[in-house]
Amino acid sequence: MDVEKELLDIFNDPIFSDVKPSEIKPTSDDRLVQSFEEINAFFEKNNRVPSVSNGIKEKLLWAALQGILTNEEKLKHLLPYDRFELLRPKDPVNIAELEDVFNSPLLEMSSDALSILDVPEHLRKNLQIDTSDYIAQRKKCEDFYLYQEGFVQVNQELKSGKRSFVRFSSNQLEKAGSYFLLDGMLVYLAEVLDLSRSMKGHFTGRCICIFDNGTMSDLKLDTLRRALYENGYAIRENNEAVSQYLNHQFKVEEKDQLSGYIYVLKSLSTNPAISSIENLFKIGFSTTPVQERIANAENEPTYLNAKVQIVATWQAYNLTVAKFETLLHKLFYSVQLQVKVGNQTPLEWFVVPYSIIEKAISRIIKEIPISYDPVNQAIIEHTAVENNEKESIDTTGWKILTLNIKEIYFKEIVAGTKKEEYRKLKPSTINKYTFIEEGKRWLKKYDAIRFYVGYHKDRESALVEVTDATYSYAEQTVIYYLGKIFEVISK
């Protein structure tokens, strides 16, 4: 007897044609989350909470929100989904007004009956909306354990100073792997999908973001970009750039030999004459591991007869030690610490911010000629073209924006410390930065900016690459992101 065949024959009998598996009904928690996500969707679309004074559907959303706000259990359950902080209202809930809405007969209407409130398809405005333009919803991250250690490490490195907050730039959304601070919450850019650029030059696509509260969201890159511009920061490793340059320059192969260690140290001296000096660092090179080298620091004049703290170290391969040390010491000679310890004068201590040291090392590794401006605390790069007598770079076909700028900002741009230029849109300048096409105004695309200091004849100037440009609606300002310095013309 073939039991399997007999069972199939039974279930294929027409008598079972109306038998269907029972539907899995959503739980009350599912309905609660769905209701709150409708409120989130309304806020994301209209940039405001639902109001009791508008249409029926909006009034129902308002009533649902107030019902959540007056129920502690609902509040606790929905906090992970509160991506717009709607559950932290500034105004107290009006109970009497709430009861009037809850007593409305509309709340007894079924979803089918409420569909009469929808605008018919043929009467809706013909909006050009991408089919992938769906509303991002934050949900629980099931594999958060994979990211938790990273969040803990970033928090620790922010406290220790290894990482810091920097102004957000849209080009930081090009690749996954970055951390940001958004509305006081750490965010990890886990994945970037369908990356492209819009006519305005912005990155478009979607991204997967992990939040440090254990939630995740699939949202538009543009949504994340605008949110970070409004209320966020990028997070970077303070020695990240230098490490990349060193790793590239000293790419280890079998034939390579370790030259030694570049190090930056901070004195832990209790002598007020030393401890009172801000930004005092020792910059040097050691052929032995730094920990071994500083083991007897409190007894060596070169370390000011005091213990020291390692700020940064890098392994260096195929490097001429004497040349590297000479370049650094010559660069910072004007800020060298003048002190005697016994009969000796330590020569490797300098009063200079660590960020400047980091930048100097990276430029030396890249073999870029530089000098140090101690007054403005800036590294100045010197390109092949630095005066009017030398041949200018070929800019045929380039779109170049000409701007006048103050000398202090000019030096920061040339030194590489100022990476963004802001220009307010005014009636007198709007056509300089924008153009109109098909009834819409767009940002003009520029390949470079020619910066001039002042208006006199023999003024300094620099030609600087433009990597991106965005517009801040809140501040009505165009933001140009600066890249390579092609040319510097000095007086």
C-alpha cells in the first residue's frame, strides 16, 4: 500500500478545494508598531507631527500618537522605533481633547470604510517619484552582536582622543565602514547600495545603517546626508591619514627591512616649567621598539628626566633615518623647546599641536615640500609653481570659480587645514553659483576654485580642486569641498 499516494489522492479530491491554511494574524504588538510607523511616515513626509485640526486621516494619526504618549507600556515598546524623537513631546497631552477624538465614530470605521478618504488615483498629482523611494523604517538589528564591539571601541577611542568629531562631508558616504554621530547616537554605515550621483552632484542610492541602540535602518543616502548636515558629525581616527600614507610608502615585502619606529611622545613631568607647556611633544626615530627605548626615560636628559607617554608610533621600512629626523627638526626649528637638563640640551622637543605633527609626517612621506607657519600654526605646502614667472598649469576646458578670500583663510587652505569653502547665496551672487534648467535651479559644477587674497595687483593666489559641492537649505549656503592644491602663486 502506497500511503503517500493515497494521501495525495485524498487531498486532491474536490471536496477539499475550499480548504485553505489559516492566516497568521498580527499580534497587538505588531499592530502597535505598524500604527507608529504610519506616524513616522507622516512626519518624514511632512516634517511635522499629525495635527488634530486637519483632515480625518491626520486626526486619526494624531489620536494614535496621543494614545501612545499616555501609555507607559506602549512608550517603552516603541522607543526603539522612535527615529524622529516623537515620543519625547515638549507640550503636555490635552486629555480632554484626546477623549473627544477617541469618542469619534470614525474610530469605529473599518479599514475598507476609511479607504473612501483616499484620493482616487486619477485625481492625484502626477509626481515623479522613483519606485524605490520607500520610507525607511528602523527595526531591531538581529545580528547587532557583530557590531557591538565596534561601537564600544569607537566610544573608548573618542574618550582617549584617538578619534575625534569632524565636520561632515558628503563624500564620506561613498564607502561603507565609517562611523557618524547623529542626534547624539553613534551610527555605523554598514553598506552602501546602488551608488550614483544626481545632477546636483550628490551621492544617491540607499544604505544600511546600524545604530548603537541595537536598531538598524535601510534609508536613502540623501536622507542620511541631510540629517548629518543638520545635526551630525563624522568620526575619524586622528592618525588615520598618516597611517595610510606610511602603510603605502612602507609596503612590506620579503626584501624590505625594518628601519625603525617613528614616534611622538608626551612628557609626564611634574616640573611646573614643563607640565605647564601646552602641545609639547618629542618627535623622534628609534631603531628599537619604542617601549624599550623609553624604559629608563626618567633617568635620561633626552626625555627631560621624566616618564613619557606614547602618543603615536609607526613602523618604517626602507627609510633613511638621518634624513627623516633632519627634515622634521628643521621644519619645527622655530618652535623647538629651549631648555637645559643638566649639561645637556634635548633637541627633539617641540611646542606644536599633534595634528600639525601628523600632517607634517604625512607630507614628508609623500615627498611634498612644506614649511611651518608658527604664528598661524599651519603647514604650508609648496608646489612646483609658486610665482608668476613660472609656467602655469594647463586648465584648458576647466570650469574655474574665482573667489576673493582673507589671508588667514588662504593660508589655511594652502596648508590643507581648511577643506571647505562656504558662500552665502544672495540676489547679487545667485547666478554665479547656480543656473536654471527646466524651471529648476541647480548648482553650477566647477572643477577648481582660484582663490585670491585681497584685490591688489601682486596678490597671492591658489588654484584648488573642487571635489564636491552641496547646498544647505537651512543656512542658504553653498558648500564647496576642496581637494588637491594645483598651484600656489606667492607675492
